[in-house]
Amino acid sequence: MTGEEPLVRVVRGAPDDHELAAVTVVLAALLAAEPAAPVVPAPRSGWADRSHSLGIPAQHAPGAWNS
């Protein structure tokens, strides 16, 4: 990006100075915010595994007890 290109470009409409200022503040706040921590799903219990109802063998961990 060169120094001559605008950081924000209005594609449609004619915003006034107050609207452009509001958009600028929101964009600056979003860029300055810390990234959110990644969401890690909780491990599912074997009791919640529905593969038995579909006729699919359950995936057991290596060395796990199988009946």
C-alpha cells in the first residue's frame, strides 16, 4: 500500500463528517483491541458418542479397553 491510497474508501452514499468520524473510531478500536483467546471445545465424554446408534464402531484411544 502506497502513501497515496486512502485507508478507508466510501463506496456508496455520502456520509457527513460525524458519520466518518464514528466509523473511524470504531475501526481504530477494533484494530487496537487484543485478539480474543481461541475457543477450545471441551472434550466429549464417551457417553455422548452416538456412533453406536449409527452402527459405526467407536474410535478408541490406543491401548484403551474394548469390550
